[in-house]
Amino acid sequence: MGLLFVFLISIASLLPISVEAPYVYFAPITPLQQRKEANILFAGDMMFDRSIRIATEKEGDGFVLSCVKDVLRQADLVVANLEGPITSHPSMSATSVLGTPENITFTFPTTTAELLARHNMGLVNIGNNHIMNFGSEGLAQTKEWLSKAGVNFFGDPETDNVAKVTVGGIPFSFVSWSDWTGGTQEKILDKIRAEAAQGQIVVVYTHWGEEYVEPPASVRELAHAFVEAGAEIIIGSHPHVIQESELYNGKQIYYSLGNFVFDQYWDEEVRTGLLLQIAFNEGGVESIDEIKTRLERDRRTCLKEQEIE
């Protein structure tokens, strides 16, 4: 055993003093790239005058949205159509007679913009047939009140502006089309093409068609043209009822979401509205969840499953 130990020591003494280890490359450790995603909730027409105004004066302005406030706050952003101006003018419709011009001439309380902001409604479409009910002065007040509350807008009848908003790291362009204030069809198609060419996710929010009926052929043709120009999704308003949805060239078209805040109760079609909870990734729409709402006679908007009489 002693001789074997001496032999091994002798052999070892003949080896190099150090042996270089094989070269192994370790990639630098970097954080995983965060996935970009956005959860945006879309709603239809909102009207805060007439009997809605009376209810908010009695119960507080948050009353009409009290049933749905949790749903609104879960989204990264809520987008809807503001169906009239926000001004300091006294209401004409709150004490009007049904069927008179005053009954459909709207002005919303100056607290409306702050109400929207409190309920996560950070972006509204103002391209519609009621936004000019108090003329350019009413429009100017609307934009001022919205801006003060931090609520962005698009579809300005005077500038036809696009709202460029980044949500969850994803760049969106919100484009408005209105049969009343939207300019020419070629102009909006050029706008959609330009925004899409810049790498924006283009959402077209429309105010179009005829009330209480299905979309006419002209509306369908225009919707298809929007998709062909580069729109990722189309959200419709104005008819006051939910209309059909359609998948065209892989893009979803919702022709009308119906009412969200309104005082129409004569049948279930006008009382029922649709919220769209849409998940977006960098490539566009990932998933869509449809949520039904219902206009209650106490002037609240509630979830359909919460039906309250």
C-alpha cells in the first residue's frame, strides 16, 4: 500500500500543475419581456338629461351607474358614446313634453365629466347627432369640462380628431364616424389607412344607421370598407337597440351596442344594452366577452342578470 501511494504521487508529479477547464458559455440572465395587453370595455349611448337628470339631482349623480360601477372599474379603460353636450345651460328636456323639439334637445350637468372620470370612463365619442344641440358654444363647453376632468374624447365635429391612447403598452387610435358629423367616407378611410400604417391598433366607433331597426345595406358596406382600410374592430351606436355582430375578413363588427344610460323603457329591446369586454394584445383583438345590461325604471343601469323592478 505504501509503495502504491508513492507510485501515484510520482505519476501526479509528472502532470501539469493546472488543467484548464472546458469553456462553457452562459447567456446573461435578463428579465422576461413583459407581455403587452389591454382590457378595454366598450359601451353604447349615454344620455344624462331628461328624467336621468332629475334622478341624479334627487339621488346623486353616481346613482345611475351604481349597479355597474364594479364592472366599469375592472377595465383598463372604458369607452362609450356621449350623446349630447355638457354645458352650464339649464335643461330644456327635463320639463319638456314628449314629442316636442325640447324633449330631444340635450344638455348634461357640468358634473357629468367628473362622474365619467370617477367610473373609469376615460374616453368618449362625441361625434353624434346631439353633440351640437347647443351649437359651437355648447361643444366648446363640453370639451372644456371633459378636459378638466381628465376625460379624453374623439370625433370632435369641428376638428374630427383621432384619440391616440396607449393602454397596457399597446398604441391605439380611436376614430369616429358619424352620419351627422363625420365628414366624407373617403376622409375617414384615408384616416384609418394612415393610422394603421403607423402601427396603431385602429378602433372605429360609429354613430350611424336608423333607430330601432337592423342596419341597412349602406351601413354594412361602409363597415366592410372600414375593415378593408385597416380597422381592427368596429363598435356601433345610435339605433338604441342591440344589432347583430358580424365577422368580416377576420375582424369583428358590432353594428350597435344599444343604450347604456338612457330613459327608454317601452320594451325589452330598448331597455337591453351590450357591454363588450375586449382583451387586446399587440396583434389586435384576443378575446371578446359580451355583458348584457338593462335600463331600470328608477333610472339605474344594471346588469341584465340583476333585473330589478
